[in-house]
Amino acid sequence: MSREVPEVLFLCVHNAGRSQMAAALLERAAGGRVVVRSAGSAPGENLNPAVVAALAEWDVDIRARTPKQLTEEMAIGADVIVTMGCGDSCPVYSGKRYVDWELADPAGRSLDEVRTIRDEIARRVDKLVLELVGDG
């Protein structure tokens, strides 16, 4: 990393589920030691209600968040770009470190299914935090 505080950008198509969960969980796990952003290549209008509910079970409140459009500035500023089911719809920026997390899309899934996705994202976020800033 070229700077003291690394920046991570989570990308999915609609920025209404997986990338929002990952961003919120990384913010909580990193405690200000990582700059966190999330965006979508074709953002939806609202967050997935099951995603909001699954995070609320862990006292993580994302109700005030909204899906955001990916901008070139977001991508250029990121040290690590984590894609989640973008396929060809998320652009690739040269010189960036990309990590692809293959995860089920929470759209249209039950709360129980979304909990499973949340738990997997949390495991991956914990590993990412250790890699980027250690356990301190």
C-alpha cells in the first residue's frame, strides 16, 4: 500500500446488498484504520430490506445508506477493489489490486439465506482487515 490508511472499494452491480454489507462490516472491523467505500455499476434505488435486517441483528445500522454509482475517482482512490458478482459490468482500472468474492446475490432471498451470505462476508472481511492493518 502506498499510504498509511489503505482504501478499499466494494463493488457489485446494484450496490444494494453484498457490497453494502461488506462495507459496513469492514468499517466496524477496521475501526477507522481503513477508508471504506462501496458502489455499483448500475445502482438500485434502495437497499435490500433483508440485508438491512441481517446487519441490524449484529447492531450494524445501514438504514440511512443509499446505493451509489461507481465513479472513476472512487476506483482511482482505492488500494484494493473487491468485486462481488459484477462479471463484465464492473470496469477494470489498470494498476489496481482486484479481489473477486464470489457470493450469492441476496436479492429475492429469505432472511435466513441472507444471514448465510452476511456470515461469509464477515469471515472474508476479517481476513482482509488482518491483511491490510493487522490485528492491532
